[in-house]
Amino acid sequence: PAPAPVLCALLPRASFERVLRETGRRAGASLSALYLNQPLGRQLDLMRLALPQARRVGVLWGPESQNNESQLESAAQARGLKVVGVPVKPEEPVFNGLKKILDESDLLLALADPQIYNSSSIQNILLASFRAQVPMLAFSPAYVRAGALMAVYSTPAQIGQQAGLIARGVLQGQPLGVPQFPLQFEVSVNEHVARSLGLKLDAGNLAERLRRQERGT
């Protein structure tokens, strides 16, 4: 137990939920989080803006990311999209499931899961995706520089600003509230990969259209 409310920031949702499981605590007025990763709906909306013809979203499920399966299915269904998901067990090679994904999907949605996406696997996944002409929507600008088509992410400064607003509210007597996703975000595009796919994408334009869509304007 902490003497003051605790806000966890700059960590993925799966990591915070693991902390809750391991400590037996519950999120609430004294313990909450500002997640590092993006809401699934925002990622799917970016896909629809950048690739309006794409309908099949491929996902490799690892032990941590699989908890998002039902949420992704619901978000995809609401947008007229189909999820092609393949679970990857800890003892299995990633590339068995990757081949099925690349054969049956229009886009590979990378979700932060260290069993699937790590320093030893990412280059081969990106290379296989590029050769199959199935673009990757990633969770990090570093992956975009490495060869993913695009990513939506929040910078540490954006998360820090939101965390500061939450902290100010607590100091004014408000409870922490439920864990939340970042409100501000950026979009990054690998122009070389986009050109190879016959696409002309502007990261700033995509980000602004996505923000307007979320504001309902």
C-alpha cells in the first residue's frame, strides 16, 4: 500500500494488468495507469484512412496480446473489418503463423507482445511482410524506420502532459479514475514502403484526419 495515489505511465496495458494480477490489487482511486499503447479502435481507424480497400486484419497473438482478442474482434466488426488471428504458443516459431497471416490478410497489425515482436524477430517479420506486399501497422516509430508501413503512437512528452493533468486533478481532490489511453498521438509513415505498395501517404494529413474523426468534426 502506498501513502499516496499511484499513476503508472509509459507502460503497455498488458504490463499494468500483469501488475494487478501479481499484486492482487485493483485499479481505482489510489492506483491507475496511463497506457503507452493506443486504443485498438484508433489503430483500425488509421488503417481505414490509409488503406480504404483493406478488409482483413492479420494478427499474431502471443500470451500477452491474446487478452485483446475479443476487444479487437468487436472493434473490427463495428468497422466492417475481419480479423485473421493466429495464436503463437511460446514453444512455436513465429513464422508458422506468419505465413497464414500473410496469405490471408490485407494488413498485419502488430500488437506489443514481446514473444512475437522483439529484437531477434522483427527484421525477419518485416522482410516477410514486405516480400508478401502485406503492409504492417506497427506500434512504434522505430518499427516504421525499420520497414513497417506506418504506426500510430504517443510521444513521451504527450503522455507526460496528460499525466500532469491527471496529477493536477488528484491534487485538487479528484480520484485517479479508471486507466486510460493517450489522448494525443502522432502518425509515422515509411515513404519508401508506401511507394513500393503504390501508395501516397502523408503522415501529418493522416494524423489530422484521425484527430478530426475522433473529435467528430
